[in-house]
Amino acid sequence: MQATLSPSTDASMTPRDRQLLAHTPYAQASVPEQYLRHIVDYSRKEQPGTILVDTDARYLYYVLPDGKAIRYGVAVGEEAMAFSGVARVGKMAEWPDWIPTPEIQARLGPYPPRVAGGPANPLGARALYLYAGNKDTLYRIHGTNQPEYIGQAISSGCIRMRNEDVIDLFDRVKLGSTVVVLPPGQNARAGTGANWRG
């Protein structure tokens, strides 16, 4: 697979983004080079504009025309809590508030009932809300205040991205876009077609 490091650009960043991200305590977190944004060859059959998440490899692909994709490194959910299947982007938000679910409160809390959007918020700079039919799955593709975990299976099921990457993705994605999340054991590079096995 050919990979070209995609130049990191802050062209998508708003003045508010720059202000909120200017002095974060996690700005110096080190993310391995393979999890930085790359343009890669893409031989699967998803249509341009589709998001595909390879949970085993910890990559999110945004499919481009002409057999290419933008590959971003992600942190994924621990296996028992991870979403897999096909969803769509049902809602999009900039600097979203976080409302911890009762399950999160019981497992990881206590948290306030609502955490205001900002650099310390676990949802980070952007969130894409995954819907199946008209129902919110409660899974998200979102930024993070812990970029050091990119490349790991650590989250409570959501797909976390570096804030600069989720801002870049957010500007490309359209409401209603298809999101394919491969279950553990399937791998985006193993072949072509819908039944790839890793």
C-alpha cells in the first residue's frame, strides 16, 4: 500500500479552534508516524465520501475518488464495547458538550451531568454522531483530549481522532454519509470486496 504523509494543514481551523487548541496540556503528545494523516491507495469498493473504520489496524479511511483515501490514526473501543456494522452520520457538531451516559457514569464516573465543549472535553473539537436508521447508536467519531492513546483500543466504544484530524474530516464529510466499521478480525487491506478477512 502506497502511503504519502498528508501535509498537516490548519486551513480547516476556525479562529475559535485555534484559540481553544493553542494552549492545551496535551499539545505535545507523541503520536507514532503511521497514525498521522496519510493519503493512501484504496482498493475496496466503497464509494467516495464513505468513512471506513478498520478497528484492528486502528485506522479510519475517508474514501476519495480514483482509488485513494485519506487514512487517519484512531483510538477504538475495547472489543466488548465497540460498535461494528454500517451506520450513517446523523448529526455533526463543533466543540460539542458531552453528556456521560449512565453506563459511563457507573464505570468511569463520577462526571458532571454535562461537560461543556472545549479543549478539556473528551469529545474534542468535533463529533460525528452515528445513526442506524433514525436511531442514535450513541457511538461517535470525535476528537480527544488524550491524543497519546491514538493507535490503541481504549475508549468506551467511540472512535477517537486527534483534534486536527477530526476537524479535517469534519470539513469533508456530509450529513448522511455512510460509515462502515469493520468488526474485529476483518481488515481493510486483506483483499477486495465486502467479505475481506484479516
